[in-house]
Amino acid sequence: MLTITIQGNDLEELKKDLKSLNDTFNRVEVTEAKEETDETILVTDEDIAEIGRIQEVIKEQEADDSEEVDKEGIPWDARIHSGSHNKTVKGIWKKRKGVDEAVFNKVKAELMNDYAGEEVKEVTPTVVEEVKAPSTTTKTPELPSMNTNAHSLATFTQNFAMVLAQLVTAGKLTEEYIQQLKTHFGVNEIWEASEDQIKATFDLLVKNNILEQVG
């Protein structure tokens, strides 16, 4: 008669016991009253019930381990944590004896990354549009030119006769020159000059620094 003794007190040891029992069953042909040449192994109903109990315990512990995490947010892992499932005074899983430090750190990092990846939710950043304060500084308007000889082509054209009279008064031009312009333009009065003639006069006066061109 084979007596089955279950000694495991943690998940890994229970799994080993269960595997050992399964190996034994693979070698045993259960009969009611047959004997084998080497030995007779009798498996009782109590043994089968014990196997069922081990399977239930394994399932419960695996379920608990998948949910419970320590203070560092790490779930229990048989590769690096103690089979007793106990924690230190700091609330973290106790390290499995004989585990290489490099292996321990690597597995721990993997667990932290995997668990953190499940907890972190994608957050859409809120974009705050920058609001620019209105400028308190504005461009100071330019002072109007006090130089009566400063003109654009438009103002010179609009005030052609008056500008020439001001230049004569200022001694910039002579009456004789005005007469020469009328003769050259073929007009009786200077204000009868065409736009092209006025522009030609404007360009000539600017070129000889008699007028200052603006605009």
C-alpha cells in the first residue's frame, strides 16, 4: 500500500507534490484486485481527495497572487520572491533565498513596468492657448514735415502752380525760369501743364535738390 504524504506549505512546493503524484499515477494501473510483478500500489479515495484539495489550494493562491501587490506595487513572483508569500516590515515581498542580485533586479524591473503599464491610463494633455496681452506701446505718429520744399509727386501735382510760386519767393527759382517752362511746355499759364510735364518738372527739381521728395 502506498501512503501519500503532502508536506508542501507554499505554492511551489504544492505544485511539486502534485507533479509527483501525477507521475506516480502514470506508473500505476488502478485495479480492484490485481497485483503487478514488482509491487502493488493502492491509491485510495482519500488520496484522490487530497489531490483535489491541493489543486484547489494552488488555484486559490494563484488567484490571490495575481491580485495582491506589495507596497512597491509589485505582484508576487515565484522567480524572485519567497515561497511563504510573506512580506517584510516595509510591506514588500521577501526575497527568495539564493536568487542572484542581477536576476532579482531584472525581474523586479519587468514586474514594475508590466504592472505600471496596466494602471496608467492615457491622458490627453490640455493645451492652454497663450493669450498675448495687448501692446501698451504704439508707434508714435511721425511729425509732419515743416519743410515747405518737401513733397511727394501727388502733393506736388495738386499744388503745382503754388509750389513754384513758393520756390520763386524763397529764391529757389526765378520768374525767368517759370517763363521758360511755359514756353517749353507750350502753355500760356503754368497750371495748364500736363501730368507728364508736371512729373518731369518734379523729377528735375528733386534731382537738383530744390525739392525734397517724401512718400
